[in-house]
Amino acid sequence: MAGGKQEEMTGQRIAFDIPPEMDGIRLDRAMAETMSGVSRSYLQKLIKGGAVTVNGEVCTEKKAAAAGGDRVEVLMPEPQRLNVEGQDIPLDIVYEDEDLLVVDKPAGMVVHPAPGSPEGTLVNALLYARRDQLSSINGVLRPGIVHRIDKDTSGLLVVAKSNAAHESLSRQLAEHSITRVYHAIVLDNLKEDEGTIDRPIGRDPKNRLRNAVVERGGRPAVTHFRVLERFGRYTYIEAKLETGRTHQIRVHMSWIRHPLLGDTLYGPQKNSAGAHRQMLHARTLGFVHPATGEYMEWESPLPEDFRKVLEGLRRKA
């Protein structure tokens, strides 16, 4: 690691210890894993810019190896002026206080702007409704965004309004203490009443658009599932995340050969059940409130398209 004195910068300082299980992996990856909600590419820029110290020494090598127990301090820059426009898009806010808000996101809405979807996102809607009330920790394109759910997944997610709340929620995500329960419909009859899938997830070497269960280089991923209802060719399940990897439920269920109904990336291109997107809904969200220390939990009703598919399967069964 390149050592030196950290230059004076203004911004929010975040400090944490590298968990023992991350000993030996790349620093930028260990940071992204521990600082949930902050992208790895953004952290690489901070490392290169001298904003990261390890055990008191500046580290500018993004490929440096982390060691379990290392004390990492990150000086997050002051937020840049946001060039993403707010848009008057309806938001289903199920809870709000001065620290955070919980949103019920509809299927079809992207969480934050990207080259392929610069408008119509949850961030655009948040900027219109709460522009000066969002945390700045996760950069200018993701104000307040602590975690995400896929475009075609519906349901609950939390948005931080203060940096202190953002830090607390990110820490809870890293510690796997946030309750995240999804409802899903998967293909074929899932014989087990319940089970756990504990397989690492990484980029699919054959398709850069997908993730996959991998033997090397993946991140730990654990999904618990429970059968709610069976329809012969389809199974209605509850899936509880212990970790939160990109596409985790979709990847894990596909790996055990029960891909999500309507998921054309990890399953068949067509279906006869009338699903026009992956049947995945973030049903329950719970966490310890950053300010009060009280555990709070919310539940989102199934959206109309999900209910219609379920009703159709019940009639056929």
C-alpha cells in the first residue's frame, strides 16, 4: 500500500474495520462489501484520489489486499452539484420522518439514473419531492439511495435523508441485520417445503449482463426460501435475504433450476401464465431506526399484476 499523509479535504468521514472473513481480498471490493450502497467504481476513484487510509496510512492502490481487522477511514467528498433533474413522478411513500423514508416502488421503475435510463427513475422522483433532504454519501447520481431493487421488481426500499441515517442503514446491511423478505413465483414444483441456498455469486463469465453462482471470485450469498403455495408447474414462495447481491434471488433460484416466472434473463423467454416481468416483490422491510434505536417493519401488498397471475394459477390448479 502507498503510504503518506492524507491531504486536507472537506466532507463526511466514515470509519470501519475490515471483517475477518474478507482477509486477503482486494481493498476496493472489501470496502464495497462493507459500505453497502456505495458503488465499487466510486470507491476506486476515492482510493486513487487519496481519500482512503488504512491503519492511518493513505492507500492509493485500488488493487491492494485488505486484511481482516484493518481500520479503514474514507473521507467522502462534499457532494457535487447534482445535474439530474427532478421529475414530478408519483411516489408511494409508506413512512417518512426527518431521518429516512420508506418507498413502495412500482415494477418498471429504475432506482437511479444510468446511461440507458437517465429519466423516470426513483431518484428523479425523489429530487422533485425532497431535493434538499437527501443524504449525500452515495454520490450525485444516487442521493439517499442505501440499497436498490431491480427495475422489474416491485416493493419496499429505504431512502436516507441524513448522512448519519445512511451510515447506520449501510452498517446494518453490511451486518445482514436488515429484514428483507420477498414473494416470488418460480417455475416447476419445488419439492422442498423450505431450504437455504448458500452459494457465492459473481459475474457470469459467459454473459456480462448476468450474474451466476461461481466457484471462484464470487461474493458470499445466502437465500432462505419457504413454499407458500404449489400449482404443479409453478410454486409460490417466500424468499428471505441474508445477504444482498445483485439479482441474488433470481440467480439462486435459477441455479436450483427453479427460475422466476417471467424472468427472461435467467429463465425461459416465454411463459403461459401471463407474467410480463419477473414475479418478484419486496414484501417486507425491517430495520433498527438510526435515531431512535427502535426496530421498525413494513409490509407491502402484492401489486395488481402479481395478484392477477396468482389468481390465474389458482384457477388452473
